[in-house]
Amino acid sequence: MPRDELVFDVFARNCTSRPVMDTVAGRWGILTLAALLEGTHRFNELRRRVDGVSEKMLSQTLHALERDGLVVREVLSAIPPRVEYSLTGGGKRIALKLTDLIELVEAEMPEILAAQARYDASRE
């Protein structure tokens, strides 16, 4: 019985899902998607929200997310022209999971900081 359906396995070296995982799971991808989950943003608004990202890195991240179909870039008729970024349906579903991860990491920070201190003290 022939299978028309592609099977993706991120653990497989040549799986086409790996580059998408690199973009989505990278620091700037996670933060950009989470910021866009809050709503539509213009580039500079997004750059201020994702504190620490360079203009170049944010631009590259947005291009990659747009290419993957997770972000929509809309050019609005105005003078000067306005560009806004928002999430697609798939982008929203992924961003929701990433937001859960962000919240979990933030909640675990007291224990993580204590573990880091113990680890560092044992290495002195």
C-alpha cells in the first residue's frame, strides 16, 4: 500500500524539519514568536519587545519565520509605508507551546539558580 503522506522525524539527520526547528527553537525565534503571540507588531516595536536582539538578527529571524509560513509580513499603504508582522495559524499554535516553555523556565528559575550556585561552589 503506497503512502502519499510524508513522515517527518526531527531526530533524523536529513529531515527537513530540522532547519525549521533551528529557527523556531533558537533564542530569537522563541522570543519573536512569543512576542507576536501578544499581537501584531511593527519591526521597531518588535525589536523593543525582544530586548537585546540586533536589527540584523531580528530581520533574519522574521525572514526565516515568514519563509516557514509561521509569520505574515504585511505592507500597509501609508506614507511612509508601514510593515506589520503577525502570526499565521501554525505560528500561533507553535507560539502557544513556546510560551508554555517560557513560563515553565521562568517558574523554575529559583531552583535553577540554586542548582547553579551549588554546581559552581563544588567546582571552586
